[in-house]
Amino acid sequence: MSSLTTEQNQYTLLPEWAKQSGVMLTWPHADSDWAPFLTQVEPVFLEITEAIARREKVLISVDNLAKKEEILAYFDNKSLSHQLRIYVLPTNDTWARDHGPITVLENASDVAAEDKQDKTHLLNFTFNGWGNKFDANLDTQINDNLAQQNAFASSIETVDLVLEGGSIESDGFGTLLTTSECLLAPTRNPDLDKAQIEALLTEKFGLKRILWLDHGYLAGDDTDSHVDTLARLCDAHTIAYVRCDDPEDEHYPALQAMEEQLKTFVDYQGNAYKLVPLPMPQACYSEEGDRLPSTYANFLIINDAVLLPIYGDQEKDERAIGQMKIAFPDHEIIAINCRPIVEQYGSLHCLTMQLPEGVLA
């Protein structure tokens, strides 16, 4: 854990549960790695889109006009097309959590005297394909491309730092939860040490402290242990996390160590967090026999609901739903089968980026 001393903060990093104007999705297409799975994954995208569109807007990037018209026609039949904002632009892949913009609030005391309203501001960090593992030359341009098409009502700023949205969690009170394995990976920002990264994040996010998780592991994960696959802030006092109870499972040592570290963390008021353990899903494997990174921690908080990925294991899925009801007693829990999604080594939260109130044009 690091405690950070800051001057009056210009920005506040909004938590996922802040009121949202919409959610960002980037649609899969035949010229991407999704090609062999399109018939399985597009129905999942449609289900996610519908669940969101019933509560807020959905900003969708597609790679061709025909797909835009197809999606609009599908949701017109459900009287939901008015909730969609679809833009045509080139993309490599679909992981909006990591190429999407991160929203901060520009604090009222720092804006012009004639306009004391808090304003949302978008930060466009560099996305390098999780440490140059995959091509991202098109995805790293998506935010600018959307801004040029007037998708956003908020200002957008380019930040010279490699950072993915899946690697950070905010409580809205100056706390950042992250993993040291990801943020300090030499393939992200090799010229910056931990103190320099902390200083930059403190400035851009208005942080008071960073909680560094030093343990945690998920087989098949390409992200170097994104925190959104392991441990999630549900509110400013509650963390849901993956727990492994099987000593024979390869995850057991790392997740046990993560649980012990989480027990040492305190919330911004100095109290121990309420910890809500989530089960490990039954192991999923690719056709090649590789273990896939299925995790119930990869949920998405939207207005008045939580979208929870499930994987077709009734017993574990039901246990996860029950635990989520404990973590989110005032939200509807909407389970979406994301077994097809993990074929590309991610899940529901990885596909989405929330856009707080005031962001969408």
C-alpha cells in the first residue's frame, strides 16, 4: 500500500458505480481474431447490448456500415435503437475496457468561475496490446476517432503512459486498487519506476493512495494480472474477489496469498473492507487444451444493475450469483453466459467501458 500526499486535486477518478450515460462496446468482425467464433460471440454481444440499452445508452464501434445497419435493425425490433450510438471506424479487436477512455471529474473549484459545475474529462492513455503481445495500431486510435466523429460531449486528453482500464479500480475517494505485476510490467512503461508511475497516476486521477495487490494469478490471462479479473471494488467499503478452495488447483497458492493481502487493506475511512469471495469457475479449456481465464470477478456495474459473466456450470454460476447479491444488495444481478467470450481470453468487463453521466454527446 502506498499513501500519497497531494496538493488540492484537480481531478477525481470516478468509480464504476457512478451514474452512467452509457457503456462503450467495440464489435467483433471477420477480419479479427474473432473470425472462427463470430456465430457464437455475436449473440453474447447482442445480449450485453440489450441489457445495457434498457438502462442507458450504448456507444458501439463497428468496422463497416452494413454491420451498423444490421445492429440498428435488430434493436429497432425491440424498440431500443434510440439508445444506440453506432460509429463506423477501423478496429483490431473488441476489448473496450483497455482501449476505451478513462473518465475523471474536473473538480468544480478548478474550473472557470462562471461555470462551477463539475465536468467530465476523458483521458486517452496509450494501449499497446498488453505489452506488445498483440497488434493494436487501430484500437489505439479508436478514442480519437470517436472524438473526431463528435461521439463525446467531454474534452479528451492524450496521456503519454501505457495503461489499460482493466488494470485499475477506483473508490471515488482517492483510492486506486491495482496489481503490481501489471502496472510495473517492463513491457508497459520500461522507462518509469514505481514512484514515477505513482506520481503520474496521482496527478491524472487525483489520488490519495494506491493499494498494490502483489499476488493473484489467472491461467490463460494475457494481461499480466489485470485487477478486474481478480478483485473488484463494489462500493467504497466492499471488495469482491476470486477465492480458490482447491489445494490441487494451480491458482491456489497465488489466490490464497491475494486473500491474505486483501485482509490487510482498509478503506478510505480506515476500516477493514467487507470481503465477498467469489468461487473459481469450473476450469474451461480451448480446443488446443489451454486453460481459459474464466472469472466471475469480470462483472460490469451499470445503472441499477450488475452484468455478471457465467460459464455454464450451474452450481458455480448460482453460487456466484448469490455472492453478487451480497456484494450488491440494491442492484439487479443479470447473468450472461460468456463461455464463448473466454475463447479469446477475456470476459464481460473486458469487453466494456462505462461512460459516466455527461460523457456522451
